[in-house]
Amino acid sequence: MSRCRREHTPSRPTWRCRACGIAWPCSPAKLRLLAAYREARPALLIHLATLYVEAEAERPAPDGADRYQRFVGWARRRGER
């Protein structure tokens, strides 16, 4: 019997990981995103910023700065502003 593997994708509108239940993007999701966008860091940042805007529209966070860091800030290279 094979086990159904759940992808580490966001569950809306909570924006928690479907697989592990923690705030998305979880560590496995971050690793998958970094691998998928290895040669296109600007595209990764645009993708994450788009998801951030969608999350804010669906469920505004009391502290948007924390959510911005959660969605986009982690993907920036050191020294980028």
C-alpha cells in the first residue's frame, strides 16, 4: 500500500502548509522554491511577492512586516535591500 505524499503547498485562506501544518512557506517549501528558481532569483521574488499580496488581501495580518519577512524576506540574498 503506497502512502499519499502531500505537497508542501499553502492552504488558503490560512496560509499554512498542507503537509506539515506550519506557517507557509515551511522549510521544505523554501527548499523546493529555491531549487525551482535556482537560475531566476528575481522571478522567485516576484512569485513570493505576488503570494504575499494575495495573502494580505485574503486575510490581512495585524503585523504585515512579519508576514512580508515570512513570504519574501527569507528569499533575498544577504546584502540585498
